Amino acid sequence: MKKNSNKYLKERVKDIEVEKKSISKLMSEMADTGFQGRKIGEAVNIWERMIKDKNVTIFMGLAGSMSTTGQWRLIKWLMENRFIDVLVSTGANISEDIQDSLHGYYKGHWIVDDADLLKNNIFRYYDVFTDGLKYRRMTELIRDFINSLKDGYPYSSREFCQEFGKFQLRKNIDSLLSTAYRKNIPVYSPAIMDSEYGIAAVISRRWDKRNIVVDQMKDFEELAKIGEKSKKTGVIYIGGGVPKDTIQLITAIVSILKGEKLEFPHSYAIQITTDSPQWGGLCLSKFSNIIVANEKIKKAKDIKVGDKLLTTDNKGNITTTEVKKVLKRKINNGETICIIKIEDNRVKCGGVGVTKGKISGHKVHLVVTEDHLVFTQRGWVKAKELTLEDRVLKITQYDKISFDRENKIPSHLIDYLFRSGKDNPSAGKTGAQNPFFGKTHSKATREYLSSLKTGKTWEELFGEEKAKELRKKYKETMGGERNPSWAGGTSWEPYNKEFWEVRKKVLQKDSYKCRICGITEKESLQKYKQYLCVHHIDYNKKNSNFDNLVTLCISCHGKTIFPQYRESWKEKLITAVDKDCPEFLPIKEIVVYKNKRQIVGCLHGNEVYDFICEPYHRFFADWILIHNSGCTFEEAVSWGKITKKDNDKAVCYCDATIALPIILNALNEKIQKDGAGKFKRKAPDFSWLLKK
């Protein structure tokens, strides 16, 4: 067959024949087909390479409800063979395996009278049943364990799980945690309270007066250290959610700790999920205010590809992220809408316009779908899981102005700046339309202004004699009260001692830049032959308080001196010295709409929007930081979280209860065929962490 020269047509899809074959051979053949069949086949190949790589630490993120389906023993098999080194799990998966081990689950049906199940003490997981009374015995087991812990000691979830694994081993309970304890595998559960552990902990606190603390910051510090000590990392995600997000963040913190420009992505990555990649369940109202950098605020429906949205970087600084794709869909049947209400009562909190430095009571209503992630003091939380105890991250109009000023003059100050040509607001306006209609400068003034533009003195331009004459005329026409900037002679008042002590600190605070036009001191010397000025905002030279001083260039400083505009300039300069002030603010009210008519009324239709953004996958909507859709592996490459190599990453959009048994049985066949020695792995050294 003639070789195809088209760069897109390099590797042909191979047909699969029906014949007697092993699962591993079938998977190998499926890797050469298409769609999700190929992805499952690729996942087997990637997992095999990951296991055989002697330098990789393998993390597994376990979400969903795998343990209720009898598949927790697959994870146990991985632990026994050291095919995973760290497990990050939901609380459900490391508690419901205990129920299976002690009491079992039973085949049921998803079409059933749930009220009748309740009457018969049956708990249902889709089409799986279990005995509700025996499930409560498992809760009591967790309670007994919690009561055996030290009061007030801040356990990481890994320490908590390690102790519980030891507790179960003593009672001969076969489970994920008892296996992890035996095999020295650290297990983390960053959302452990979202399970039977939370119920048992509250009972212990209320009835047994115990105070057990699980420190999730300690979790992340430990995970960061594991990442730092690992030469390479690989990840396997069953589902997504908190376990996946936690493991992904390890790459971000390690990159920062090792040097901000250094990438430390996972070298191998596999995910088995049913989550739709383009929606991700994250959508917001088409009328949501999206905070766009260097432009007016836009409604979600008006956002376009290429727009730069305000966001935060990994250090919490305000920066931008670019819209790569705009997503639009209709609200699904049964989907819930959440309205998160915030009231910002900070001074100068800002609204859609700039406030005047007083308490404004800025009210914000964020309208999102139930699964949309909102950034809180406890991390990313789904809208439906927010409580009135949560605090969300909010910025203000002043933050936007402060950021925009770095690259562009804010619109509320633009009319105070001299501009030439078509950029001048007077350009093209004639007669009475021109603000300077009927006004002329004297010849002396014109000559004076010309000299300022060239940066030369009158003596350099006209000679000593002419310059002396001009100065005399200028003094006669512009001296004292005849000068429009006359303020009673206050400019001749001496500066106090405190001013000279704090002046340099103000210049340093403002990075030696004019806070209005952004010109640097070097540029000011080149353009005006003048150093930057330090201006008293309230025009009181005796008030040399650090917060009352601001850096201005000679040009901008000259515009502030006119008495009739001083009050206006006070407000503008107060805005100029304000620092960025993103802050976690309490939620005042959460309204949930489930009724279709209510939802359509709230959204003014049935459409919702979201955006795929890079490099940061979050942005400010209605001044609140939220996550964007489409957290796929391809996008994670741009974050530096996942390898760039296509043959080392695969996402299978498939039910994990189908894909995982097939993949692991294929791996087991390869072990039997090639010999266990080729798959034998040396465990990472966790002696510094797992102290028994």
C-alpha cells in the first residue's frame, strides 16, 4: 500500500475479529480502534507502563460509590500488588466497604417504592440495597473508633485513616483501610465529613463530649511533601470530584515550592469518568456580570473568545485568564439553580460604578447551577453544598480599577489627562461643541507651553533677555490670585519632618510609578526632566500620614492643584492608593429553585452559559470567584498539571463499574503471561510519614 503523505493520516484503525482471545489481547486490539473502546485499551497500556516505571509514585483518586457495587476489592488488589502508592478517596468509599465486609449489599432495582424501602429499613444506592439497621452498626463502629482518639489533637485525614485501619485490623475487618495499614499505603480523605464519618463525629461530639479535629491543611502539606520527594508522579482517577482536584493541586504547590517557573506535571494520567467534558455541570445565568480586564463589565451572553477575564493566580494575586470557548446550553430537566446572596459592607467596596469612599452595601446575587464550583474559605465547594457558614472570595470595583490602571488609564480619570490627535475628546468638534470654544492663550502663554513640551527652559529657547521679559509678563498675568490654581498661598507652606521621613516609603510602595498615568521615575526624567512628586491627598501638608500620600508625575500633579476640582480629585486619589482587596465574605442567603417555572423566571429563559479559559480555569462572575467548565486532561496540560505526551494520558468516558474490572483483569493477565517479576514495584519510602 502506498504511504500516505497527509500528516493527519498516519496510523490506520485496525478491525477487531470475533474469536477466542484473552481480555488483555482484546484490550490491546481495542487500543487500535476508536472512540471509548480505544481509550480503555490505551488506559491498559498506560497503566502497564506506569507500573513498570521504577521512578514513579502512583496516586489514585477514588470518587463515586464504588464500594457499594462490590468493587472495593479491585482497589484492595491494587494495594496488595503495590500498583498504587497513595489513595485519595471520598469518605463514602472507605466506609461503605466496611458495610460490605460485615453485612453485604444486595441486588435491587432503581424503579422501586422508596417510601416502602424506608418502612422496611432498606437503604438504596441506585439498584443496590443494604440493611439500614446494620448500616447504623457501622456508624457505631466509627463512633467507637473516634472515641478512642486524642481529644484536641489535629489529625490529618491520613493519620485518622491510618489509626482506623489499625483499629479495624485488630477486629479482623477486611477493608481498604486495614489493607492500606498493612501495606504502608497512606490514605487521604479531604472531604471525609461528607460521609458516615461526619455523622459519627457529630454523635461523638454531642453525646460523648469528644472533640476530634481533622486538619485538612495538614493533609495538603503532607501531600506536597510526597510530591516534592517523588522523582515522577502518575495518577489514576476513578470519577473526579474532590479526590481528583486534591491530587491535581499537588503539581501546582510542588511547582511553586521548587521555583515558580518550574513545571512539575504528572508523568502519567488515566481517568475513568462519565462526566461530560464540555459542560462539567458548571453553568451560570446569561445575565451574570463577568469581570473583564481593561473593559466594561459584560454579561455572560456577551462574552467572546479572546476576552480577558479577571481571576487569581496560584499566589492569590489578581491576574487574567483568556476565554478559549464560550459554552451555551439549555437547563436540564430536574436540574437545580442556586442563588448565592452576598452583601459587601466594606468601605469603598464598589458597585457597578465607583462609590465615593463610604459604606455602600454592595449587594451581589450569583446565579449558578447546583454543581457549579464556588471558591470558599474551605476551598472549591459545589453551589448545592454551600452553607451560611461559608465565606466566598469577592473582589470590588476598586480591585478592577487598580488592576486596569497597570495597563490602561481608567475611564473615570481619562478626561483629566492630556491627549493628542484623535484620542483627544475635543478632536473633530468645532464651534460651541468644542470645550475650548472662544478661549485663547496669550502669546506668552503659548510660548511657555511650547517650552514645556520640548522640555527646554525659556533661556534655552529664547535667550536670557527674552526669557527675563517673558517671566515678568507671566508673573503679571498669572501671579497670585490671578492664577486659576491659586489656593491662598498654601504651596509655599513648608513640609514637616514626618513628610521627609515617609516620602521614600511612599515611592517604594507605589513602585516609583505615578498612580494615575503609570509613568516611571526614569520616564518622568526623560519626558519632563522632573522627579516624581509625593502628593498630599487631602491637600494638608501637615498630614503626612502614610495613607494620605500618593506618588504622581509632575504632569498629573499639576492637574490636581485647581481649587474647584480638589474635592473631586480627593475621591479619585483615594481610589488610586487603594490596594487590591479580595476578601472572603459571609453568605447572607442561599435560595434554591427546583421548579422549572421558577428556574425559567430566574434565568429569564432556559439558557445557561460557561467558558473554557486558559491558563487559569476560574474567573470572577458577579465579583465572586467561580470555576469554569471543561476540566479535561487537555486543559490540565496548560496548567502544568498533566504530561504533554498524548500516549501517556487517557480519559475513558465510561462507567467505572464497567471499565475498571476489564482494565484490571487485562493487567492481571499480562502479569500471569510476562511474570510477576516484571511488574514488581519497590514502594516509595514513607518511613518519614507512616510512623506506627
